Amino acid sequence: MNRHDEVSDLTGAEFEALSHIPQHNNLVRMHEVGRGYQVHPQKGSKLVDYFVLELVGGGELFDLIALGGGLTEPQGRYFLRDLLAGLSHMHTNGYTHRDLKPENLLLDADFTLKITDFGFAAPIAGRDNSGMLKTQVGTLSYMAPEVHLRLSYEGSRVDIFATGIILFTTLAQRPPFTAARRGDDLFCMLASGKQEAFWRMHAGAEEEKRDIFSPEFKDLFQKMVALDPKKRPTIEQILAHPWMQGPVVDKESWKADFMRRKEVVDAEAKRDRESK
């Protein structure tokens, strides 16, 4: 019996994506697939399909940013390169993630970024090979406007939109807006061309009431979250953008800083356990 016969009943999106995408350093790996018995003390046992993913022990990016502080722009470039490397590998191999967010970005013991949770992944070509997808999926704050509007969309472009939101959030420790839809004042500022007002609002949200973003960062972010998906840059264009040519931290500096962050997160988790 070959591997595919053994798991012929596994049809979930996550299994499908991980089965078809070759392993990559910035994607969580699938180590094993198979079938076995799940035992319940009251309900007895039942035959289930399973797959085993690699252990990623460095923590969630969400916690490490929320408790450890926002990234500097040189750290942001280092982080974005890893995220885009994993995303490019997915796209090149025919899949879109559709649920990128900090909670779905893990760090391993060496603090290398790993994209995880492929439950909403889908073929970029679409089920009908038109290159367009239709299902409204994702997480509210990271969904592109065309998804909110229930329009057909290109998977690669909604992934770029979510990546822009993640990048902003990792630097500012807050999202740029609540959701990319009508009724959200901050998003509407950007969508209607009132960029200066948008950045003034965010500068006012800082403790020191100052602008923490460079002009090059603002330009890149605005392009990544453009209302018109066709105006969003490709991965190659993002990597060639002037902001990405600025200073970047090295691996050792990144690792040392995230070791500090993990200590903060672990200490907070310990306090939570003790309080309970």
C-alpha cells in the first residue's frame, strides 16, 4: 500500500496543500501521514486518519510581538524576507494560503519563521482553473477588500494584502485598521487617497505622539494594501522596493532579541498558570 492509498480518505485543505507543496525552510513540515485508532474512555475507539507536523517550539509571532515589543524596520526587513520566501514557495507550487496572520506564523527553536495552519489553503488556479477563487474565508482583520465584498479574487493578491497588514502590525504592535471594508474610518482614509490623514492618526496613537514609520515603509505598505488588487506589488516587486534595500539585522542579532522575547512570554505564561 503506498502513501496515497493509505490516506485516501484525507481530503482536508491542509493535508492537500502539505502533500503537494515540497518542503521549505519557512513552511511547517508534514512528517508523517497514516491511519490509526483514536481511543476515548467512554465512547470507545474509532479509526481515524492523521498527519504529524514538525514541532515548532519558539512560539507564536503574535505573542512575541504583543509582549516583547514591536520590530524595528531592520528587523522587519529580516522578517519579511523569510515570510515572502515561504509564501513565494507556496505560490510557485500552485497554492495560496488565504489565512495569513501573526497567529499562523511560528518560530522554531532557532527562531526561524514557519508559516503554519493551511486549513484555508487552495489551489491558486481555482477549482475551475480560471485563476479566480470565490470562497469568503480568512480572518476579519487580514481579509482583502475584495473578499469582504464577496467578489472573485486572486489568491496571491489576497496573500500580499494580508502580508502588508502583518508587516504593519509587527512594527506598530497594532493593526493599521480593524477591517478593509466600508465603515472602517482608517481603511477608508487609505482607500480614498487620504494617506496623510491616515499616518497622522497612527502617529497620534504612539505614546510619544510621533511618526515611527519611514517614508519608504509608508509607500510599500500603501501599495501592498491597495484597494485595487491589480495595483498590489508582486513578491519580486516587494523585494526590489527601496524599503527592502535598507539595513537588515543579522541572524545572531535576530536570535538574541527573540530569545529575550521568549523569556518574557514564558514568564507571563508562568504567572498565568500560577494565578489559576
